[in-house]
Amino acid sequence: MNLQKNVPLKPYNTFGIEATAAIFSAVSTVEELREVLDFSKQKNFPYLIIGGGSNLLFTKNYAGIIIKNELKGISLVNEDDDFFYVKAAAGEEWHYLVLYCIENNYAGIENLSLIPGSVGAAPLQNIGAYGVELKDVFFELEALNIFTNNIEIFKLNDCVFGYRESIFKKELKGKYIVLNVTLKLNKKPTFNIKYGAIEQELERMNFNELSIKNISQAVVNIRTSKLPNPKEIGNAGSFFKNPVVDEDGYKKLISQYPSIPVYPNVDKHYKLAAGWLIEQCGWKGFRKNDAGCHTKQALVLVNYGNATGKEIYDLSTEIKQNIFEKFAVELEREVNII
Ligand SMILES: Cc1cc2nc3c(=O)[nH]c(=O)nc-3n(C[C@H](O)[C@H](O)[C@H](O)COP(=O)(O)OP(=O)(O)OC[C@H]3O[C@@H](n4cnc5c(N)ncnc54)[C@H](O)[C@@H]3O)c2cc1C
């Protein structure tokens, strides 16, 4: 078991926040993971499993054990007439898995290109982009029950996936560590290009053939032009979830703000664009010391260099309050506050 003391966490979170872990351990086998968990139980230390640290905000030093998941391996475990079943270990980089699937012509996750982070964290918030969510290609996952030490299988319905939600963020929060995920990928692709600017980007790229590789490239181009690269400006992608309102809330908002972007959701509910609400309140491009709201995408809070986690958190609180005062809409943070 490899344990290090007082480890700086800046390289392990895409916000680039300076914080330290009292103990840090990188694990590359399930046995190592079990040993570290046993150690944390014996010493009564809290632990936090991390992948790429791209959905975290450290607001203080971490007083327990940070476990960095480095379980690796991708393999084709099964196939039938219509699907390939691809199993990837939790410590694999998500985008690496996307590229692997594209290379092998396994279709279904091309729209999820360039989402930072690990395979193991992907089911936690049912990652999604450009009209596709993990749940659309999910087959099953294996997770370690930290109380019984047993490995359990979760099928699609067990995970209770929702918009940036799963059972692992709710009832089972902190109770399981995802070890691997198996995806069910199409042999015959159904191209999903209606969402966002994919179609326009494909036209601009002047491709004469529609393929998963071209769609992936279009998504990569759009994302690179719109989102700050965490290697240059610290961030964790969308800081808030898009809020959902009921019919009454929707009617009030549309009468006051006729240009408000609204997307029908399930059960007579409506999804609003959090970025639009934030922009309307004048936060886009706002900067206080090194904490700010990105100049191109108001939904992304950024660290221009030396912001503390607390400064970013306080800024998010101010934005939340402001949105509530103006629109009576409650924003919920998507990023995990530690
Ligand atoms: C520039 C940028 C763009 C982004 N765009 C998108 C997007 O389009 N769509 C989207 O959905 N997300 C997006 N994100 C958010 C982020 O990429 C995803 O949430 C990603 O799945 C996080 O993976 P991670 O490995 O970095 O998780 P971490 O940040 O390391 O962890 C996130 C949470 O998951 C838990 N966790 C991590 N691994 C495991 C495991 N093996 N078992 C159990 N719990 C675990 C952690 O404890 C923590 O609570 C973006 C982030 C950035 C920086």
C-alpha cells in the first residue's frame, strides 16, 4: 500500500485549487483499493475517491485520504447481432475510451467526446452532452460495496439515472466505489447530429461522409472553441445544473421574459438554460481577484490562477442568490463541493 502524507492536490483537480490531502494513495488494483479502505476504516479517516478531479471544488485541505483511481483496462467482452459490449476500468480516461471506440467502429459515445475525467465517475452524474447521456449506452457496472467489501453488479434500472443524477449521488452516496463500466455500443450507428451546432460544424468541416469519427471531430471542435481548457484556465465545466420549473413557474417566466430559452421536460416541467439566467444578471466575464465567470460561457466558473476554493464557492453563492432574486429560480451546483 502506497500512502503519501501532505500531498498538494493542485495537479489532481481541474480547477487548479491549492489544497493538500493529509494522506494520498494512488490505487491500480482492486486489492490495493481494499487495503486503503481497510486502513481508512481502522484509523477512522474519511476518504474520497477521485478520478480526473474535473467535477470537484476543494474549499479546504482534505483531512482524510484521497484515493486516486488508476484501475486500467478496456476490452470487448461480448457481442451479438446488434451490439458490442465494451468493459472499461474506472480509472481509464473517458475521452481515451471514446477514441478507442471510434477507432474500433463501436458507435454511441461519439457525442460525448472530450468530456474530461474518468470512466468510473461517468455514471455518478450520468455524463451528457450534445443530446446523448451515458444512460443511452450503459449496460452495467461493477462497484465495491465499502461496508461489505463485496463487488456488486448494477444494471441500467438499478442506477436510477436522471439529468446529471444517479443513485450514487443520492441514496447510495459514498457507499460504493465504481470499479468498471460496461457499455452497449451499436454495430449500426444512428447518427445524432441535431443537437447544438454539430450539423453546422460538419458542414463547415466539409466532410462528404457522415461517420462517428467525423461527429466526434465536430464535437471536439465545438467544445474547444466554446469551453476553457482546464490546462490553461482552471474550471470544472458547468458549475450549475440547468434548473427545471413546473408549468406555473414557466408561465410566469415566459410572460416576464418572452425571449427566455425553455426546453420541454418530462411531466409538464420545463428546463431552463442556467447560462442564460446567469448572463442576464450580468455575471458573464465577471472577475473578482482570480475567481470569475468565463467570458464565453457564463455557466463555467473559472480560476484565473490563484483563486481559493472558498472564493469560487462564495462567487457561486452570490450568483445563486442573484438568480433567485431576479427569476425566483433556485440554481443547484453540479460540481461536488469538498
Ligand atoms: C472543461 C470541462 C467540461 C466538462 N463538460 C462536461 C459535459 O459536457 N458533460 C458532463 O456531464 N460533465 C462535464 N464536465 C464534468 C466532468 O467532466 C464529469 O463530471 C466527469 O465525469 C468527472 O470525472 P472525474 O473522474 O474527473 O471525477 P472527479 O471530479 O474525480 O469526481 C467527481 C465525483 O465522483 C466521485 N467519484 C469519482 N470516481 C469514482 C468512482 N470510481 N466511484 C465512485 N465515485 C467516484 C468523486 O468522489 C466525486 O464525488 C466537464 C468538466 C470540465 C472541466
